[in-house]
Amino acid sequence: MPKQFVLYNLKDGVSEEDFMKFVNEFKGPFTTRLSAVKRDTVTRVKGALKAKGGPPGPVETPYQIAAVLDLTSLEAYGKDAESKAYKEEFLPRFAEYVNEFLILRAEELYDNTGN
């Protein structure tokens, strides 16, 4: 299943409580109405590990929040992201809460559930 990972940091002054209210009342309902989105999961990043030729060790967490979108296809989501509603309704509201973000688009290579 195609996925999109969105890693982000909240703007200074935005509390996690305010952000989660935004997620529950706007972001979640908006994204799950998009035709390409099967599931939208938002998580709090609790730690990070990094390895370079050896066992992983703890590093400073570069992002506070990680969202995972399960998609029908990356192409279909790209079309959703080009829509007027996405550009004019979603992105401006998202920008009120988020300082910076990184998007990773991915295709599954392995799924232990057999799906």
C-alpha cells in the first residue's frame, strides 16, 4: 500500500492540545474525505535513533509529530493535493499550526499481515 509520511514541528506558541483539537476537528476529517486517503494516523515522536555502520544510538529528535497517510496510490493523492480545496482550505489552516515539515512518499516493500 502506498504511504505518505509527513514529519513536522509545531510553530512556537502552538500547544499540542491546540494542535490535536485542529487534527480532530479539521485535519483528520478533511484528509480522510480525500479520495486517495484510506487512513490518516497522527503520532507524537517519542525518540530517535541513528546508526552509521554499527548499532543505533539515540539522537535529538528532529521532528515532534509524524503523520502516516495510507493511500490508494501516490498519483491519486497528488491529484487530491492539486485540488482547490486542498490548496485554499487545507494548506493555509495547516500552516497556522506547523512551522516546518518533511514529506516522504513510499511504496510498501514488505507487509507481514499478508495484505
